[in-house]
Amino acid sequence: MGVRATIVMDEDIVKKIRVIQAKRISAEQKSVSFSEVVNDLLRKEFK
């Protein structure tokens, strides 16, 4: 389990993350959490 962190995001960023989440849910046919999408995006950015 990861570290719990509270952050404030602009609404436009949240909407973009939700779009990515919806696409992954459709593609993978399983539940994908908002946190999972955020973590994946951060991992890609920090590589």
C-alpha cells in the first residue's frame, strides 16, 4: 500500500484524468481507480 497524500488539482486536470480512467476501464473491462491512473501518469513522467 502506498502513502496517502492530499493534493488540490485544477478541475481541467481532473477531467483529463477521468477521461483516461474511462478509456482504461473500457479497454481493460475492469475497475481502474482514479489513484491508479494518477500513479501511472506520475511514474511515466518521472522515468
